[in-house]
Amino acid sequence: MRATGSINEGLVNSLFYERTIALVGTEGMSSLSRACVAVFGIGGVGSYAFEALVRAGVGKLVIIDADEVEESNCNRQLIALKSTIGTAKVDVAAQRALDINPHCKVETHRTFITSENLHLIKSKFTHAIDAIDSIESKISLIRFLKDHNIFFVSCMGGAQRLDPTKVRVADISRTFGCPHAKSVRRRLRTVGIEKGVRCVFSIEQPKGQDRKHRGSISYVPGIIGLTAAGIVILDILQHHDIIREMHEKCAQ
């Protein structure tokens, strides 16, 4: 685990925040700067979600991913560059975040999420984005987030899709046309969860026949990740009192 950067409430008037303040106001900007959001998975979906949160001025982010950047990631992941291949994704993402906004704080966990290690992530985050591919890890994470009453968005993945207009947002109980969401629905039922999971998914019929290498394009995972980040940001702005109270508790 590594933490970098620091939060400074007085910086909400700097030029970095100028355009955001013009849209959401100083109170909204203050809420974003106090917020703590966790992003699970920093791949094609998660890297875009993470960067949107950083650029929006979220004060603290917790990122969790076990993998290193691979050359095959370069077609769709913001953090994947020739210069970052072989480097831990969480380290690349943290450095990129601080290069964008030195005032944010980034906590990194290079680990593969399981039901046994979720309790090790002790940061008191109020919001989370699930951008995990593994079904079992996803189910464990969703159960954890629901048990702890944490606002979250679960992303169903963007592989084998081309049409950006087919991305949708719905409760898991109302998802359709997405095989990944169908698998998640079935698995969640076995642990007693049938609804109450916000999802971003695509209704486009998956393309491609290669079962070993699922095809992907540059923009669909990003659209899913950016949509998830937008939902989280909207909730932060709409519940600024809760964010303030949580921030004060964490500071004690």
C-alpha cells in the first residue's frame, strides 16, 4: 500500500478547479475535494473512471489492481503506454493522477480482490466503482459494498462491442442483452442479492468468435468508465452534507 499527495481545502480557488467551480459552484467543488472514492480495477474501464474522478477534483482516491501494464492494453487503457509496459498499473495511475492534479491523494493497493482480503482496505471511502472482470471477485466486492452501505456503480465490461450508443445504466435486475450482466445476476441471486446494484452495461450483442482473446476497441470501455464516474460525481454533488460529515469523522 502506498499513499501519495495531500488534500488542501484552500486550493479550490486555483486555476485547476476554475472550470469545475463555474459549473458546480464552490460548495460543490468543496464536496468533491472532501470525497474519497475507491476504484477497483484500473483497466480499460477503470482507468477512464479513475482519471475522470481525478480531473473532477476528487480529493482522495483508493485504487486496487494486481496487474502490470501489458502491450495488449495499449488499445484501450489510458495508463498503457510503451513507456509504462511492465509497471504496476496502480503505480502508473497514481503517478498520472499527481501529474494532473498534485493536490489529490492517491492510495494504492496492488492486490487481487477476494472475499478474504477486502477487509484490509481500511480507507473510509463513501463511493466506489467496480471495474473488475472476475465474476467471483465482483460478487465479493458487491456484497462488501452493500454490507457497508457504500454508494457504488458496477461496470459490466466493454469487450466485444463497437456501438457507443448502446451503453445503458440500470439496476442489475433490469439489465438485458449483456451476457456478463446475466452471469452476475445469476451469481448474485445465490448470495441473496436480486436488486440494488447500479450497473453500466451495453445492450449490443457481443461480437467476435475468438474465445481466447476477447476483442476490444478504444472507446467503448472508456464510455462505460466515464459514465460510472459521472454517476458517482453526481451523487457526491447531491449529498454534500454526508460527504462533509464523513470527511470530518475521518479527520478526527
